[in-house]
Amino acid sequence: MEEPGSDVRRVRRVRRVPLRTVDVARQSGYSPQQVRDLERLGVIPPAARSDNGYRAYAPVHVQALRAYRGLAAAAGPVAARRLLTELRTATLAEAAAAVGAVHVRLAEEREEALHALRALRAIQTETDTADAADTADTADGDPPGRGGDAMTITQLAGALGVRPSTLRFWEQEGLVVPERVTSLRARRYDRSAIGAARIVAALRAGGYGIPAVRDIIGSLHRLDGLEETRRVLRRRLDLIAERSVALLRAGAELAAVVTSAREPSARAGLPPADDAAG
């Protein structure tokens, strides 16, 4: 007669059987060749080898592949590969911070797109608002168009999260045109230039090339151009939302990868020790 609890141990043994490449592919949604390729790229730990030379995978490999799918959708495949490699050797605090940074970057991209949409609305009504602002500036003794909303290149670069050299490059490409003031010909960005810069920043972050951005910026004072730009920015917000959801779905798998990476068997790419052994 078997001792009490033997059925539980037998189930555990079945669950701890090493996984074949085809098993990992089926459970992760990748093809067997993709599993081997992602192992070669370091997305998952190297698999152990059985006596006959075949790969012997563990549940951590499936978890890493599922986590990679969400990370790749959220941050891109290159960043996802780098992050998963780092998670296997990072401390728990470092791993949590690295994953949190992906969430932060998505939030920053969303805020960039929202700023650009607000700038677009301002451009749409800029004739009325500019007239009112110029009247107020004149009453205060300031030259028209030079109210307190202007920024230096350093201030605008900081607000956009880019380098001043990036703004100078955009100026060379005709995307954002600042005023030139003072004897040193320093750059000064008025409300219109700030709005254009926010739209350029959002479009560039969305993967638009310089020629495409130039076309969009050049069309902003046409009604059809405003509508097209609004559509582009709203589509970018939708894509950021989809990436955020993909990252959330990968959360449980990422947590499993982070915690299992601290187990010696997982770091070696081996299946966990059988609970029934010994």
C-alpha cells in the first residue's frame, strides 16, 4: 500500500518532467525554430542537455518567452532582449526598477502625445489667441508676440526631454523655427514654436522620419492638415495604450522570471529539483 500523499508526489513528478523544444513552442506560442533562435539571442537561459543531446527546458523558459512577447510589444524586441538578459543577473530591487522604467517610459510617451494634441488645438485657434495676446503684450509695454510664454532653447529642450542639439537640428530641417533675439542671436521660442516642437517630438517618438514630419508641420495651417495631424496623434495614443496593456499582461510572467532567476536550478537552465526526491 502506498503511503499517504504519494499521489501528490507523483503529480509533482509529472509536472517536473523536462520540456522538449516542441513543448515550449506549444506553450509559449512560438515555433520550435523561434524558441531555438530566442535561446541563442539570450532571451531565455541556455537549456540543459539530456543524455541523448536533446534540449531539456523548464517552466522558467516558457515564462521568459511569454514575458518577452509582452515586453517586445511594449518596448521593442531589442530592448526586450536586453532587459530579460539583465533580469537574470540583477538584484530583486534592480529588476523591479528596470521593469518599472518601462512603465514610466510609456507614461512619458503618452504625455508627449497629449501635449502635442493640446498644442494642435492651440494652433487651430492661434489667430484669435495671438491677437489677444499681442494686445495684452502691447498694453504691458512688451513687443507683440513676446509674452511670458517664450522659452530658451535650454528650457524647451528640458520640457521635451531632448538635447538642445536636437532642437538645433530640427531648426536646420525647417521643423521648428525660433526667434533670434539679443546681440548674441540667442534662440527664443514663442508659443507657436513651442507648439510645433511638441508635435515634432511626439511624431519623432512615434517613428516618423524627418521628411514625413516636415510634411505634417508644413500642413498645420490648413484645415485638412490639422485633421490629419490630429488623426496621427490619436493613433499614436491608441498604440501607446496597446503597448501598455501588453506590458500589463506580461506582468505575471515577468514576476515569475525575476523570482525564479534567484533559484540555482533556474540560473543553470535546469528544471527545478523534484519535490519527491530524497
